[in-house]
Amino acid sequence: MAGMRFETSQGMKLGQTMGLSPKLIQSAEILQLNSMELQERLEQEVEKNVALELVMPGSSDDGDPRREQHREEAPQGGGADEFERLRRMERQYGEQWNSDGDSRRAARSTGERDAKMDAMANAPSRGASLVDQLLGQWGFAEVHDPALRVAGARIIEYIDDDGLMQTPLETIREQSAHLPGCDWAIDTLKLALARIQQELEPRGVGATSVREALLIEARAFLDDEDDLDRAEAWGDAIELIDTHYDDLLQNRVPRIRERTGWTTDRLDRARACLKRLDPNPGRELVPPESTAIIPDVVVEYDPESGDYTARLADELMPRVRVSPDYEAMMKEIDLDAKARNFVAESVRAARSIIEAIEQRNTTLMRVVRVVLARQREWFEQGPQHLKPLPMVEVADMLGIHVATVSRAVSEKWMQTPRGLVALRSFFSLGTESADGEEMSWNAVKAMVREIVDHEDKSKPLSDREIAEALEKKGVTIARRTVVKYREQLGILSGTLRKQH
């Protein structure tokens, strides 16, 4: 077999490649930030760059950052003595100026409050997790058997955020066999689980299914009920869950009446009891986190001109500016090369971030003005009059890339006379009605919502009937499209919407 030979060589290849400069990457990142994210980003930039100052709204230094960005004159009241003091500080503490320690000490020495420390002190603390709260309750439960206490603590670790324990006990036994303090027999785990369901609050926590959780809660209500009529209703509710659970889920009320022989009034009282039960009992201790929404743009109607006007919702947004002290230091001829390079680089980075913010605001407002012009009927008449507005079309109108439009509207919110609206919701494709009017698909969804809201609840419309109702309004779509839109809107099927 002939021997193999490896060779290396050098050559030149001519070609073109496209790359993004760090400045463009920074501009793209800032463009897609909403108000809250932008404020967080500004705080991070101020932490990294000593030449960048954060001016809080309402402070004596609050002003237009564009006037501060290229300010060349020296700060008043300083003079040559002040510059000399700055030079000494630069030589002695230059390496430490990248941290915020000096700025905080300076704030304390002048008696000013540190806004960042105040914000951290006023921020709500993260609540204890569901498992931690349940373990705390279990620690006070009257469980005298050490093995049951160990087994119960282990089971609690498997309870999910809804308060349900859906992991098989056999799996817990296998994964806990190496732990001391318990024999980890299935019977021991069953006893521990039963005690958890009895001892812990809210009732239903530790249930192995939604059905079991509802049964535990209903039985607890029955035990606490003194009124005979309400106690009878709770007994009927327990029977519904225990015996007719599938019929309840499918809203088959006539079938339940036929099988139980109950009157309509008796069944209604039992169903009313069911509305007081929580299928996710754990959420009572740890409710889902709610995210605050702060609008990026405010749209108002001007009665004098009859137009809708938009402005940035930046009244509470801190502004950034280049530090006047650092701009003044750039003029100093006595600074050594290392200090001069440090100051110049810091000022350049500060101006770059300010320019990116201004570009973000300008691009956002340009896009919003297009929305106001194209979607005026939405503002005047409502969601059913939303027009198709592809992002590609907006990009062509503004002479920018479609990705820039997408970043500009990403996670942005607009405060309008019709409420708080996601800016992205104004951009969608659409269709034409029978009379040739353009309609956004979001407008068609709004029509589906209106049709369902005004239907006869005792005879809810089927998906085919909703499609026929839309056709009467001049919009022709298939039944499967109605199903898709109905599910996106969170609307149940006609069978489940029916009120008996």
C-alpha cells in the first residue's frame, strides 16, 4: 500500500464578508429594549463607565441629554484648583474609579441619598417557595413518628407549583432508599402522604390529581358547614366529583340530571359549591408573579387639530449624560498618556451609548407615526377596524431594514385612549372583506370574540355557525380557521360554553 503524505501550504483568497461593528451591535441591542429593560441597561452602563452619569428625573441636574452630550465648556465654580484636585485623584485612585465605591462615598459625604441603595431597600423581597412554606408547616404538624416525619418532608419536596404530588410513590421510594431515618416502605409513604393532606394548608395540597384535590377541599367545606341546606349541597358536590367527574368536565348537565334524578335547582346549588374549589391549591401560597407593564409610548387625541399625537413615556426614565468633569479633563495638557487614554475611551463609550439611546427613541417614534397614520380607524372605532400592516411595508416606507422595525416594536407597549396595547399587535397580515375593505387577521379575531360574546348562552354557536356569522359580515374563512382563532383567544367550544 502506497504511503500517505500530508502537506501544508499558504495561499491568498479574495472575498467580501459582512460583519457588525461593536457600535452597531450595541445600537441593535438597545433598540429592542423596552422602558424597564432600558433603565436596567443604563444602570449597568453607569456601573461600568465612570464618564457616564445617571440623572434622576426631577433632580436639579435633570435636563435634555442631547444638550449635555457634547458640552465642551468647563463646569462653573471649579477653576484651575479644581482641575489640579482631579489630576491628583486620577493619579492616586485611577484604578478604583471603575467601581462605584467612590461615587457612593461622595454621595454620603455631601448628604445626598444613593438612589440605587434606596431602590434596593424598597424592592420587595422574594417570597418563600411553596416547598419551603409547606416544610415549615410540616415542622409544626403533630406527627410523633420520626419515620413519618422524615417521609413526609421527603414527599413535600416532590409537590409541584400547583400544590399537587403527581410523582408515583414507588419513584420516591427508589430515589430515597439511601437516606436515613425511614424504612421507605410504600405503606409508610402512603401514611405520610395522608397526613400531609390532613395537616397542611390550604386544603388540597398534596393531592395526587386535580380530582382528588377537589374532593379534599369539598370534604373540608362539608366538615366546617353548620347549615343543613348548605351541607346537603356540599354532599351533592362531593358526589358530582366522585361519580360524575367526566360528565362535569364535558358540561353534560342533562346526562347528570338523568343519572342522579336531581332537580335543576338541586344540581345548580351543587355546581355553585364547585365554583368555590381551587384545582391548583398551591397557587394560594405562591401566586404567579405579575409583571408590571410600563408604556414606552403615550398616544393622545388632540381635539383642536383632530389628530392623534404620540410622545415617549420617559417622564420617569433617568437620563444619562457624559460627565462634565471628564469632558473637561480631556482638555488638560498635563495628563499623562495613560490617564488621557483612559478618559478619552470612557468619554467615547459614554457618547456611544447616548447616541444609541437617541437612535432608539427616534426609530421608535418613526414607527409609531406610521402606525398612527395607518391605524387611525382602530383608534376611532375599535379592534374590528385594524388594517393589515406588514413590517416589510413599514420598513420600505422608512428606508430601514425589516429587522430594525421588528426590534423597534419588540416588547414595547403603547398607552392609548383605548387602553394599554402591545405595539406589535398593530402589525399583521390580513384579508379583504366582501366590499373590498382591508381587514387585519387580528380584526377578524376581534369579530369572533364579539360574535361569541353576544351569542345565546343556552344555545352557543358551533364553529360552523361562527364562520357563517362572519360570512354575513363580509369575511369568509374556513371552519378550521375559526377553531384556530377561537383557541388562540381562549374561547371554549360550543359544548363547554353552553349554560343549562
